Amino acid sequence: MPDWRTQILQEFTPGVARLTLVADPDGLLVEEGVLQGIRERGFELMQFEDHVAFRFAYESKFRSRWDRGEQTDLVVVLRSASSELNSLPYDLLQAGRQLSFNLGDLFPSLSYPVIAAMDRSDLDSIYQAQAQHDPGNLGDNATKDFALRHAFEIAPELIKQPSDLLRVLLRRHYRSQHIPLILDERFVQVLRHDGLFDGWPLERIIPDREAFFAFLQERWPAFLDRLATPDAETTDQEEESTPLEFSGPLNLPFEHDDVRIYIDNLFIEGFLEPVSRDRSEVLAATWVAVGICTDPEGDRLRRMDGLIKSVRDTLPCAEARHQDWLGFAYRWAELTVLRAAADGGLAEEMRKRLEDIREEIDSAFRTWIQNRFAGLHNQPPMPPAMLHHVPRALARHISESRREKVAMVLVDGLAVDQWVVLRDVLSEQRPQLRFRESAVFAWVPTITSVSRQAAFAGKPPLYFPASIHTTNREAAHWVQFWSDQGLNQMEVAYARGLGDANLDTVEEILSHPKVRVVGLIIDKVDRIMHGMELGTAGMHNQVRQWAAQGFLANLCDLLIEHGFRVSFTSDHGNVEAEGCGCPSEGVVADLRGERARVYPDEQLRSRVKASFPDAVEWPSLGLPEDFLPLLAPGRFAFVREGERIVGHGGISIEEVVVPLVHVERRAP
């Protein structure tokens, strides 16, 4: 059956016009499937947002090519109604044909506000259901019910008992499904109307993934106690003597088949934490063993075995959405941490399984990133897909209230697996903190002057060619971004070189009452990495020791106490790599990194690649045209053969996918 993308893509025939202007108020053209289809037809896409930035990119990348007689198929997208196309510059209107797409035309019988709130990738099932069932014209609530049922397999009227509700929420939160708030509110409304879940914290555990898993974590010990002493009489009244963060029943049906099927994965993948119980030996031989602390070494091996299976089963395919890889990166990071902790004592069979799955991941991610990276920077900034989207997402919070304050803490060089190490230490030091974990894509090449600078500029590297080889302009980019959002210089602060015990610099910044936005750079992990000789395991040990000193925990305390919304991220990760030889290039390279070299023209890059045929000539995607990266192949580095390093610059999942974590303090 044709999907909704077909109606859009049929309008894009190469060679019809070198310039196409599209009114796209609902962001349909930047949905990943549509964007990929447009690119496969030979079109390039630019969004018209900022007049100055657009004119710079348009003139440098396209107008100059037309003047040389080259043919291009360029699509300029305006996120406004078709009536606004006439606001585009006159030279574009003269040269381009005009198109318009909107959700109202694709879903004429459904409520526009409801459909507009949905993630564009979730529209497929709605479109097919609309064609199959012909529901007629539906109002708001009927459209919400239609969307819940057909897009998310949720029928609130069929949820009659706790196991029904837990099954729905487990499926939703384990998959990290993003359901619009407007649909969650309808879901809660129907459940409340039936009165079957009075006392349950539905408003918290339905929309909030972290809250739901915390709700389960609180109930798990009570379930184990009930299982270990089946003859004891227990009721939900026990809640009164047990301090709980979440209201609702103490006893949950974890043993129900529809619930139990998820339990192994929740503990294996780190969504729930095993607990110690007095009578653990009674339960150690049962299905709940995965959620009980017994033998540390046995627990680790059992979890590694489960994670290998989970990683293999969930490895994203070539057509996967970018969200699939962002979620997968955490699963792989958890396994990487376990492997590093047990590396010296792993059996050969387990070591071979880990090597095999790593090769599968490297191959799949390399293929995907080379095919799909070009479209990532065009994704909407909420939720962020790339690093330069993060400031734009934070700006949404600033615009909501004059009292809102945000802090972006960038830990230079922090990979997702190293964040897992930090998180575990922080959780021990500050049990009251809650971490909302997500991830974003760094810029390629994954080097500091490119990716970190993009994070503080809030825009692709294409727009700062004069400073792309240095980080000296970061503070100016940061201030300029927030100035464009309506803040003055007194409200914006920036500091770098942090990471050791002294927080005086941060305290001085926060002492200024007008400061609403803080950008902080912690370079400790990057310094650890560049001196590392003991590989991934050595990185984890050093990062853990640094975290134990308390700098990060104290920084979180300081920012939260001053009323800041705290977000941690990184500019790139890192990977353990083996030397494949140093290019003999003299001074012709603009950047001579261990995992990436950058050249000013194609001939120089091709000359070096001839000596390294497996190296990757990375295209200038979002980069200045004279910034041409050559990436080391696989898990190799441009250092002496046989030498092992921990470095960055390439396109492994460990380097490209970086953590984005929002830190909150739980209510007392």
C-alpha cells in the first residue's frame, strides 16, 4: 500500500527545475524517509530560517556552481504556509518553481491539531488505517482514540486490571516510544473516568519513562519478599510503613506472563537495578534471579550473556531511523562497560562472541552513517538529533519563562560507555539525582574544533569556516546564539578548562544574579584519553577515579541549587584503535589527527588515500568546501603500525553517538 510519503516524493523529478521552493508548515520534508527519498532522487535540501545564514550557504554552495554552468536540483524549504512563499528573496522566487505540502491534505478526515502533534515517523500506521477503515470525519477525542489504537496499539477501554496497564506501559517505555502529550492526557482521562486505577500515579508514570521505571524499582523488593514468603499475608496497606516516592499499590503483578516477559531485559539493560534481600538463596534458582544481587561475578557474566543477545536482536537495519541508533548506543555501552570490567577473566568463547558482535555493529553503523548522515542536521531540534540542536532545544525552555535558567555542561571526549561509568558513581554519591538519558550525533569528523564548536554555535560547521581549525571563537559563538534568542550579554556565561576540584570559577559565574544561560566545558576526560595507554578498560578506571573525587557531583549540586536546568553532553566519544601507519604528507594536511586528517583540496586527499585504500573520503556534509576529511578505516588510527591508542575523529558508533543527559533532583 502506498504511504503518505509517496504523495510528496512524486513531485520531485530531477531536471525539471534547478530550484524548487516548498512551503512545509508541518515539517514533512525533513521526516527521515522523505528526506532520504528526496536525496536519492538527486536533490539537495536547505531550510530557510535565518536570512543571513541562508544567503551565505546559498551563495557559497549553489549560486557559485550555477555560475559555473553546473546543474543542481536544490530544494529550499520554508516552514510556513504557502501564502508565505512570497516573503522569500526575489531572486529565489524568479528562479524557482513552487510547491506546498501539509497534514490537512494528507489526513483530511482527522483532527489537524492531534495529527500535527505526532512524530512524523508515526504517521504511517495512521495513514494506512485511514485508508482501510474510512473512519469519516473525526473530532479531537475520536482522532486521539484512533491514533492511540492504530499508531501505538493502545485501547484504553480494554485496560481493566493492573497487568493490562503494566503491559501497555512496559511495551511503550521499553521501546522508548514518544507519544504526544495530547494523547497521553487522553489516555489518562479515559482511565480516570473508569475509576479502575484510583490512587495510581498515572499522570507521572504514563508519559515519563524514568518515573515509570522508578515506580517499578520501588515495588520490586516488596514483590521479592512476597515471593520468598508466600504464606505471609501482605496487602497494599504496607505502603503506609514503606517510604515511597510514588503513590499507588505496593504489590504489582510482576509474575503475570504479560509483565514477566519484559523483566529479564529491564535488569539486563540497566533500566532496573538488582537488589539484595535477606532470603535471596530461596529465589536464586528461579526466574527472578536476574533482579537479585547474589554472586557479583556470576551476575556480571549472566548479564553479559543477556546483553549480547539483546544487542544482536536489536541491531538497527539499513533503513533504521536515527532514534533507533541513539537508543541502541546505550545498550552497546552497557555491554562495553561489563566487558572492560571483566576483560582479563573472560573465557575465550565469550571473547569471540563479543568480537563478532562488535564487527557486526561496526559494519552496520558505518553503512548507515554514510547513507544517512547528510539528513541529520535537517531534523527538528526537539528532540535534538545532533549536537548543534542542543542549544536550540534549551532555548525552548528559556522562552517559556523569564525565570527559567539552563546550563549546558559539555564533557569533552565523553563516550556513552564512559557516561555509564560516571552515572553509576554519581548515583552512589547523590541518590537523590535522576538522570534522563538520551543521545545525539556528533559532527563528523568527530574532532573538537568541528563538533564542540558546532555545539556552542548552535549551527553546522559550514557557518564558521574562519574558525573551524580552532576553538578560540566558542565563547563568541555562544553569546551570539543567545543574543539571537533575545538575551543580552549579561545573561550569558561561558567557561572552559574545568574538571578538577576547584569550582571557584563556576561559583563566581553563578554569583551574578542576571545570568540565565551557562555553557561549561569540562576537559578532564579528554586529557585522560590523550594520555591513555591501557585502552577502554584504562579509560573506565581513570574516569571512575576522577568521578569519585566528587567534582561532577558538587557541580550538579551547585547548578541545581542556583535554579539551573542541567544538561550534560559531549562533543565526541572515543575508541580504542590500532596503528595502520602515518601518512607521509609533510605540511599539506590542515589537521593531522589520529583518526582523521583534513586536507584543503581533493588532490591532496586522494594522494594520501592511495597509501591507505580503506580510508574513508568523507564528503563535506555541513562543512566548508575546503575542509576535506580523510578518516582512518575501521578501528585503526594514523599512528605507527602496532601502536594502540584511544582516539577520536572517525565514524564508529562510540565516537559519533554522544550522551545527552538532563539531571534533576528528586522531590524530597
